[in-house]
Amino acid sequence: MILTTNARPATSSEVTSLFSSVRAQTDTLAAPLSAEDMMLQSMEDASPAKWHLAHTTWFFEEFILKPRVSGYRSPDDRFAVLFNSYYVQAGPRHARDKRGLISRPGLDDVLAYRTHVEDALADLIERDGDDANLRDLIELGCHHEMQHQELLLTDLLHGLSYNPLLPVYREPSPMPVTSEQPLSFTRHPGGLHHVGHDGFGFAFDCEGPRHRVFLEPFDLADRPVTNRDWIAFMEDGGYQTTALWLMEGWAVCQREGWDAPLYWWRQDGAWWSFTLRGAQPVNLDAPVVHVSYYEADAFARWAGARLPTEAEWEVASSNAPITGNFMESATYRPLPGGRLWGDVWEWTQSPFTPYPGFRASEGAIGEYNGKFMVNQMVLRGGSCATPKLQMRPSYRTFFYPHQRWQMLGLRLARDVAANHHPAPAGGSELERSAIAGLAAKPKRLESKWFYDAAGSELFEQITELPEYYPTRTETAILQERLPELTAHLPDGAALVELGSGASVKTRILLDGVPQLAAYIPMDISADFLAETAAQLQGDYPDLAIHPLAGDFMGEIAFPPALSDLKKVAFFPGSTIGNLEQPAASALLAQVRNWPGIQAFILGFDLVKDTDRLIRAYDDSQGITAAFNRNILTRLNAAAGADFDVESFAHEARWNAAARRIEMHLVSQRAQTVKLGTQTFSFAQGESIHTENSHKYTEESIREIAGNADWTVANVLTDPNRDFAVCVLVPA
């Protein structure tokens, strides 16, 4: 169960001191609790404080006293069933979810049980204290009890949170006044590293054997994610943005109705949380706590980063002094300050699995860790409820990815391998495109790279903004003029949507034309496309849905089963306006040559008042700005760039001569940016041209259609003539 180590308690007096101090600490934690408090069990994962007092006592009795003390008698043999946790080889156990129903034995009996075992163990140490194996087992029991000290606190917090009186465990105290600490990263070199316990001091068996790992260079954030960061994630729709979440995580989020960390609520326009010191306003600069792995992973994706691996965390912490906000500080809540150790356990992306060469100990005591090495994720660093004595770089704790009641937070990491190992054959298509664009004069980036999962979600948010009229106007046209559109959708046809996104408007056509044979959504964001297609398939079970991931400007190869179907193309949102006129004409010509093409339904934004156009692309909430900057975030994450994203300002401009809105990212200072093996300089005020949105007149629509061998069969507009939905048919 425990590793063979050095620097362990060497004498009977040292092990007696350790045992006494740990038992006294447990008593101190329990002292403020009433007998009623000690019976609380709010869920299966949590246990009553009284049970923790008894179980930690049972551990010493079961694994030390009973095997080693001839004639030892427990105060009650039934305690072996009531207070066993999960040690199958130790015998039968009381149901875990019914521990709160053990009203008998009473609290006095449990306290007497603790005294009985402590006295018997003291006698054993006095007699056999020179036995190194005995000292090892007592030390293990002490560290086991330290783990239950942490559980006692967090289980109690969960139980008290259900009391509408919001009782306190410790009296409130003011949080320190702090200021925002900017997020920065420290780069750590790659290469071969040793991880796992080094053989000095206590360790659990799962911390070894020590072994080698090869790491790519990585960046690790200099502070945990804060409540301020988390509120930004929430306000940006983090809990509503499907593309940010793992599939199982999204299902749990929806089932449980998560929209904030555990214990949070809104009060008088501010966020509050329940703590062991009662209800308190959320401290913006303290580490966020009580978030699941699923939430942490979604946040990291939203932030353009990731969670570290446990090997990265261990390597980064190996030379850092273990100082921080632990249980001994008695704050019982995370504090601002950006420490590496303490405050919150930090999720890693590593599953809890055995290290190479791991072997569990024989017998029941070997069940301590080994049998839990599946379906759980590792956390590192300790928390404000963790005894400091337990902390070491190799210490691993683990929880299921949906769990939140522990002091669980996160720290971000980033890949930097792309900067050290450029992609073969000139890099990825994204990198090559960006390098070419940034080398041009003026600098530019292709707008198609906006649409990764985060960009697609941001665009869906843009469509709901009050300033952004195109979406609601086009939707109204589709709804109100649906019969005129469906007349061009023959029975048994396939509807092919270019740049499908969330396929919201498409549902209007799908509902109005049940005789369609297939729907083929196309989008450059494969993950977002797959999620949307799965949702649609659930809503339209009788419709064949065939998503195609890729750039619709490229050559499209329809699956053989769809090649011969009649097809109607759908391109809403005036997305064609993002293309330069030659490219728009080329797209129209390409679709005109599809086998079986019957019609092309397109949305065109019409020329109108300049101020309305500018407001539509520079909204007051800054969503369009976030969408524009996301292309830089994507280049950092996927192409190894090092853009300082916040140093580029979003700007929307009206180019009257070209009849288009232009989006730019304007450098706020002189700076250099690395991308792959290239370096690009920016003068203050220099911009990157990221997107155009051309506006049309009916005359220009007919002209561009005719040049690609289409005829305009119908032009449907709103009463204000802000927008047009046009039906093109082959000439």
C-alpha cells in the first residue's frame, strides 16, 4: 500500500507524535459541530462527520490492532460492518448512501470508540514501537485520516448548503482587498523527465513507481483561473455553448441545469456563494472553486488553452516550495494571490491510471487506490481543506469528472510545440494561409478561419444581437414567404446548405418541406457540424442527414448515394457578401455545375444607411469584437502563433466605393508576432483586414447571377427592404 521510503518516522515517539497530532486535528475540526450537524448526509458521495470519526478509527482497528494484538476486543463487533467503507476483503459493509441513517451508535459511543482505539494503539506502540512495519502502517493510517479531515469539511459544506438558514461553520471574516492579477504563463522546457515519488518520505502506492516521461515544451499559467475569469466565461455563454463541451459533459450540464459553479447564486445584481464561513459575495480575484472536470475542460477550450497533464503539473511544481493556503490556515476558502500550492485542487487532463510497473499490495489494504484506477481524473496541488503535511509534488488525488463538491478548480496550460517543431510540408493549411496573408501589404487573414468551434458559437451569438438585423430579418422573410420558396423544392430532393453553422434557419425549410429526401449541411468546423447534425437527426428522425466537413469553396464530392438526387442549394445570412466578387461568381458557377441542381436560395444584405451598417458590425456588447479577435486566438492555439490578442482592437469600416463593410484588427502598439518560423512586425495603428461583407442592390444581384448562368426567379424582401432572399434557377 505504501512505498518503501526513507526519512520516515524513525522512533516510536515520532510515530506517537504524528498519531496524536492527526487525531487531535480531527477532534478540532469536529468540535464546532452539534450532534445534529454530525448526522448530515446530503448525497451518496458525502458522508456524515460522525461516520468519518468512526471510519478513521475503524481503519486503525481493522488493519493494525486486530491483526497484531492478541485478544483485542472492539467495543462493538458490529462497528466492523457500519464503518467499513469499500474494503471488500475486510467483510460486509453498510450501504454507502445510508450512512446518514446510522443514528445508533450515538455520538458519545463513537467518541468512546475513538478513545478505546487510541489507548490500545498507544499500548501497542509502547510495546512494538521498534517494528518498522508497524510504524509504516500507523503512518498510513494517519495519512488516511488526513484525507478524511478534508472530506469531513467538504461533505459538511455540502450538507449545510441545503439549510435555508445558510449556517456558518466558522464565523465570517472579510476577504482581503485585491486587484486583478493579469493572466501570464511560464514556459517549461520539454524533454525527458522523471515523475512519481522519489523514495523520500511518505507516499501512497499510486504515486509510484518513479518513471520517465517525455514532454513537449509547454506553458503553464502563473495563477489559477479566478472567479473574475469564470464570470467572463459565463457572460460569454459558456454554459450555453455546446461546442465548448465534451459530449458527456454537455449531457450532464443539461441534466443538472448547471449555469454557474456549485453554491453560486445572484443577489442584488452580484454573485454570491455559500462557504464554510456562510454566505459571502464572490471574490473576483480568488480562484474559482467547485467546478467539475467537464466545466474546467469547457472553460479551457473557451480560453483558447487546455488543462495541463499531471506530468506537466508535477514537473512544473517539482522545485517550487510547498507554501500556500491549506487546512492549517483555517480560512476554509480559496484566497486571492495566485499560488501554485493550496487554495483549490487543480484538474488535469490525465485519467487516474496506474504508472508503469504499478502493483497493488496484497490483501484488503491493497484496495486503497488500485481498484479506483478507471473513469476518474487526476487533480494536483492541494486545497484550502487539505492538510499541508500531505503535500508533495507526486501526490495524486482523483475524482469523477462530474463531481463538484470538493474544492476543485483549474489552471490553464498551452501547447508550444508548434513553435519548436514546425509542421511538415510548410505547415498546416491554416498556418500557410496566415503566413501568406500577414506577408501581404496590407496584411489580411481569410475570413473562413473565423469558424472554428468557438468562432461558430460567437457568430450564433452575433445573430441574436439587437444591432444585427440580418438574421431576424431574413428569418422573418423565410417564415412569411415560405410557400414561395417551397415551390422550388421538388419532392425527393436534397437540401444542401453551405456554411450551415447551427442550421437554425434551415429548420424553417425542413419543417415546410417534409418530402425532402436528405439534408446535407456543410461547414468548415467539423466538431460544431457533427454536434449540430446529431441534434437535427434527433429532431428529424426520418430525414437522411449527411454532414460534409470542409470548405465549400473547394471541390465538393457528394457521396455516391446522393450524387444522383435532385439538389437545392441554400446559402443564407448574406454569407456570399463575405466573398470578393470574382470568388462569389466562381461559387455560383460551381454550384450551377452540381449534378441534379434545381435551384439556389441565397440571402443578400442590401445597401442601406451607413450608421446602421456600422452598428451591426460593432455591437455595444463587444460580441463582434470577440468574434474578430478569435481568429488570433485560433492561430495561437492551432498554428503556434504568439499574438497578444487584447492588443488588437476590433474596427468596422464602410467602404463606399466597394459597397462593403470591412472588419479590421488594429494593432494598439508597435509589436512583433511569431507564426511558425516567421516573424511579422506591426506598427502602431497597422491593421489586419479580416473580413468583407458586401452589400447588394437588386441590379447587382441579377448581374452576378447572370454571369454564372443563373436566372433570378424570385426576390423576396422585407417591408423596409433591408434584406433579400433570392431564388436562382439554372438559365
